[in-house]
Amino acid sequence: MRKGLTIGMIIVGIALMVISYFALSAPWGVETVSNSEPRMQFAPLVYVLGVMIAIGSALVYTMLPDRDSD
């Protein structure tokens, strides 16, 4: 359970980072400053949330007991 939850958190965290960087951030290849605003206003927050979830997976792995150690 602990290994699956940890891997799931890592996958969700990386997915949020990739989605917010490529899909929600500023358009690629735009040369004007007026078009450099992100597509979604809170795209950086979504990226940071992905980083926090991915790093938090280490806490989950450490804090949850291992079933085999009993």
C-alpha cells in the first residue's frame, strides 16, 4: 500500500507539473510582451502544488508503516 501510494503521488505531482508548464503557461513562440501572460492565471501555483505533492510522497513513504515488517 505504501509503495503504491508513493508512486501514485509522484505520478500525480509530475503530471501537474507537466500540464501546468506546457498547457497552462504562456504560449510558446510568441514574440510580443502583451501575449506573454499565462493562459491560466494560477498556472505557477499549480506547478508548485505538483512539486509539493511529489516531494510529499517521501513523507508518505516514511510515515506509513510497512506491512511486511510486522
